[in-house]
Amino acid sequence: MNIKKRFAKISHLLFVTVCLIHLIPNKTVKPDEFLYTLGFAVIVEIGLIAVCAAAKKPSTMNLPCDIAAFLYSLLIVWTLATSKFSLLKEMLFPPPGVVFKQLITDIPQLLPHIGSSLALVGKGYALALVIAVPLGLILGTAVRAGSAATYVSKFIGAIPPVVYIPYGIALLPSFRAVSVMVIFLASFWPILAATMSGVLYIEKRIVDSARVLNVGKFETLCKIILPASLPQIFTGMGQGLTVSFILLTSAEMIGARSGMGYYVKNYSDLGNYTRTIVGVLVIGIVISLVFFLFNKLQKFALRWR
């Protein structure tokens, strides 16, 4: 590819626009805070240039360029509507420079909250995974029991796990244990249902061939049924992970004393909407990174496809 194909992108033009709009006089923001907005845009642009320079095919640049273009467009609109023309109330919608400055300042405070939230999700989700996958494989191979379990899992899985919080508070010793229970219930049923579905839809001739070759039941389960069911299992795992994060922040906003949801709820109650937006951004960043790693794991596990 020539230089024009690599770098003649609308995203680079939007980056220049982000820089130029700061020539417009500010109305609500301190002069030094626009540097945080420019700093963020420069970091994104450096990463984008590196991707464009290293790309071997034009198609590999499309997604990074589109993401960068979205971020630049958001910065442009956000900056114009706040610090430049004061179209939005500053208390509720602080300028991006103010938010980025607060984000950098609060990193030491945010890290323990992020660790607390990830620990809760990890415990509840891992427990659900360890129980749901083996149980789904066993129930899926038993046709009669599997059919009944499918309807039961659909019924119980349709009940929002958040309704169990009052019982969890009454029965469990701490709110962290209640949060783990809610995340477990949120993850368990989608993973169980997906695992059983994956087993039930395996072609019967594959299992019959294993029986003809005198392959043992346990070996058949581990080496034939489990790999064939992995696509469906990962679908359920993704659904469970999504619901887990939704319920995590909800639970933390109800009664926790740490975590990302608590950070947002605490500062929104205090009327500090700069830190509220910081919390929302951090939640989005953390969840995006978790799903990025999850998708990498899924591609590795299903590379045989």
C-alpha cells in the first residue's frame, strides 16, 4: 500500500478538527484544561498512525479508523457544546478536559474500586462456569432429563437475579457474598442452557461412531462432546458475562462500600457529576477490556473452526 491509502483517512482530518476547535475562545473551562483533551486525542492519533503504518491490508485499518473517528467526533461535539458555546449546564455536563483531568487525578482512588468489582465478578462467574458446564454436559447427554432441564433453566433464568438480593442479605454474612451470589445466578443459567443446547444439537452419528469404536463415556464426553459444544458454550458464557456486569454495578449501587458502581452512586449522591462521568467512562473501559480478552480466548479455543 502507498502512503495515500495508509494515511488519507477521515479520522486524521477529524483529529485536526479537534485541535483547531481549541482556537475558539473558552467560555466555561480553565485555559490549561484543554490540554487534557488534546493529550487524549494525541494518544489516540499516535496509536492510529502506528496501526496504519503496520497494517498489511487496507481492511485491517477500517475498525481502528472508525473507532478513532467516533472518538474524535464525540470530542468535537462535547467540546463545542460545553466549553466553547455553553449549550449544556456545566454542573451536569462538564467539558471533556475537566473529566480527563479528574480521571488522571482519581486513578489511585479508582484502582481499588476496579479491583473490588473484578474480584466479585471473577468469583461469581468462575463458580457458575465450574458448575454449569459439567452439569450441562451431563444433562445434555441424558435426553429425557436434558429436555426437562431445558424448560426449567428457561423458566428460572427468566427471573431477574436482582430479586434474590433481599433473601441474600437475610441469609448471607456480608453484602459481598450477596453480590457473588447474584453474579453466580446471573451467569449460571445462560451457561447451563447454552451447554445443554450445544450437546443436544451434536450430530448423533458422531456419538454413535465413538460408541462403535468402544470409546468410553468419560472420554467421549471430554474429547468429543465438549469440543463440539464449545461454540454454544462460549455463546452462553458471553451472555452470562454481560448480565454479570450489569448486575454487578446494580448491586454495588444498592449497598456496597466499594466497587465501580459504588463510586458512581456515591458521587452522584454528592452532586459531583464530573466524577460520576469519570466512573461511567471507567466502567465502559474496564468492561470493554474484559470482553476484548474474552473474545481473544474464544478465538483461541475455537481456532479449529
